[in-house]
Amino acid sequence: GAKFVTIVYWFARYIMIEDMKKFSGGTCIPSAEAVTLRPEDMYVAKARHRVGYNKLLQILQKKDIVVQEYGKKAR
């Protein structure tokens, strides 16, 4: 039900933030911190959303490249 969906959402959000902290280490990109803060106005909220969205896409692209390379080497 709704409680389960909420729990899964918060768990996925936590995992995403931890991955962002791990992969953004040493890059001077405060993306994980941007996700965890509460917005003061909509412009800041949209900017934080873009930062988090772009960082998540970068992480997923890196993982996809690694999986593809692993598949090529396995053949």
C-alpha cells in the first residue's frame, strides 16, 4: 500500500544520496548536500533538482559503461 511505497521511496532516496556522496568525493560538487537541504524558494529548489538529476545521470552512465566493458571482456 501507500506506506510500503513511502518506505521504498525513502530507502531509494537514501541510497541515491549515499552513492552521490561516494562518487562526488573530491570533485568539489556539493550535489549530495544539495539533495538533503530544504528549499527556501522555488528557484533554488529547481536548481537543486537539476544538480541532483544530472549527478544521478552521470552515476548511471558510469555504471552502464562499466557493465558494457565487463560484458565485452567476458565474451
